[in-house]
Amino acid sequence: MSRQLFYFSVLSLTLSACSSVDSKHAQGDFDYATKQESKPFIVPQNLDKPATQKEFLITNNINHQGSIGDKIDVRAPSLVLPIAASSRVVINTHEAIIWFDKALEDKDLLVFIQNALVSQLMSDNVSYEVVESSTKDEPGSESQSKTEIYESDWYHNEIETGWLFTDIESSTSLRFRYEFFLKPHGRSLSLKVSLIDYMKTDNYGGSKTILPIDKQRAEMLMLNEVVAKVDYNYRSQQQKNRLARANQQLVSIGENNEAEPAYIVEMGLDELWDNMPIFFEKHGFTINDLNETNKIYYVAFTKPEISIWDTIWGDERPVIEVSDAKYQFVLAPLDEQNHKTSVSIYNVDGEPLSLETLERVFPVIKTGLSFRQLY
């Protein structure tokens, strides 16, 4: 069963009643609907009228044209489901509308949500067109809000009866409008779905009129389909980001700001500084002192001993092949955006370790300073 067929199978159950059981309306005895209203209580003129409590009075300001008895629609109200990341609903509204806040800094919010809508329409085999695209200058600001409106082609659904020879019992067609509104700062976007065309044909004839509650339920269902697609795309992008980070070479060999051999780590200075104690602990270094202002760790290295049990149980840790001695690890930013940090290693005499030494221990340092085993 295709996604489109399933979607409108569900929708047809919503818009049309079952032949045997009507799940839309209340069932049972409705004697109250035929009861006549009692006459007002009349107090004789020679008697005092009893006191009344206004808080118990029933106002006449109600919908006198509402449904009564078995005509009452008992279906639960449809709701917008904000299941996608950074999505939120509008309180106290019957419109099918939702707000998205920016969740991926490297993605244009409007394009990301529009792509989700187009992907949903394509999976439903329904075409679309952009009927409006406009921008509006904000007073006192160089920013602009943006509005775009899409309209879908017809969604069609037919219900067939019979076994060997089938007949079309009913046919339902719907068309939707999708309104995007992007705030000037580009970090908040609303999406509103409206049912703009409707046609239904069955054994009783044809109709272009849909009940308000059915219209609302169709709009909510369509919007929730798009929100689910946005949520799926968010999760797919997050998975791609994790895979890219896992395969990325976060540590390389280069030079520090003094043109000395050093390790280059794709991590901010403060973040790397906070994580360095974990690296030291796992690789045989003991921190003797530190200078947080100049970002220097003073450490002593003792080559870890590996027992036969470590080998048997798979607990053997990679060893850095340098001499047992005291060293200085100096961290410094390499760019203004603080995306890269140099890690320079000096011996007890303040001399940087040679490029040959850095290359020899690089396989162990590469894994240790990327902290892959932790994140």
C-alpha cells in the first residue's frame, strides 16, 4: 500500500461514516433533546421572592444552532504534534499552524522546511506550485521578513466495493495551501496548512462542502505529515553529522604560532584545555602543575606497564613511545574563530620535541586528542 493510499484511507474514515457503525456521532437515548423547557417559577405578589445566586445562573449567550442528541460529533479534537526538533505550537488557535526554531546552524531554516514539504508531496505523488514569494522590509532595520505560499495539486482517493466486479462507492479529492513566514532574523519560521478545495462524490451525489470539523481534521493531519517529515530529515542530518565527525581527522601535525612542530587539534582552546586531564590520565602522564593563564600543563611521563592479563582481557592501552621524563604541554589558538588549537610539547629544558618524535607517536596521539573513545 502506497503512502498516499494509506493517508487517504485514514482521511476517508475521518470524512465519511461507516455503513454499520457511526463513530462520528453520539449513540444511545437522547430523551433530553425532546424535553420542553419548564415554565419560569412565578412568585405570588403577596409573597417575598426568594434570594437567587447569580453564580449559578446559566447564560443565554450560547450557540443555539449547535448539534443536539445523535447529531453531536464526539470525535476527539485534532492537534498539531510538535515532534520535530525545536518546533512549537500556537496556543488557543484552531488553525493548523506550527513554528520551527533553527536547530541546525549550517542549514537555512526556510530551505530545510521547504525541502521537507516537497519531499512529502513527492512521496505522495502530488505535484505543487509556488504561488507567491515576497519579502517585507522591517522599519528601522536592514532585515526582511519573507513569505512564500505553495499550493498542492489534488489528492485523490477512491473507495471501491465488490469482489469480482468492483464499483467506486465514493471519491474524495482535496487540495492544500502551505504558507511559510520567516521572521527577519531568520531563526523562526511558521508553517500554516489550509484546505482550499474539496470535492466528494458518492451514491448520494456530489458536494464541494465539507463540515468545519472535518476541514480542521484534514488540515491538522496534513500538517502533521509534514512535521513528521521534518523530524525524519533532522534525524538523518544528525546521523550524517555524527558519521562525518567520526571519519574526520581531528588531529594532524603542523606548526604552532612560533613555527615549531606541534599537533593541530580541530577543537576550541577552552574545550581542549578542559579535556586534557583525561588524555593525561589514560596515557601515563601525571600533572605536576599548570598555568591556566598561559594554558600550560607541567607533566611527568612514566611508561605504563602492561601485564599479561591486560593482553588476555583486551585492556591493553596504546603506549606513547617517549622517554620517562618531565614535559610541558602548551596550548594556543590558531585562528580567530577558535576552531583550531595547537598542542606543543617541550622537554624539561624547554626545547620542542622534534618533528620525527611527533610523527613516531602520532598514531597514539591522534586517537587520544580526538577523544573518540569518549564522544
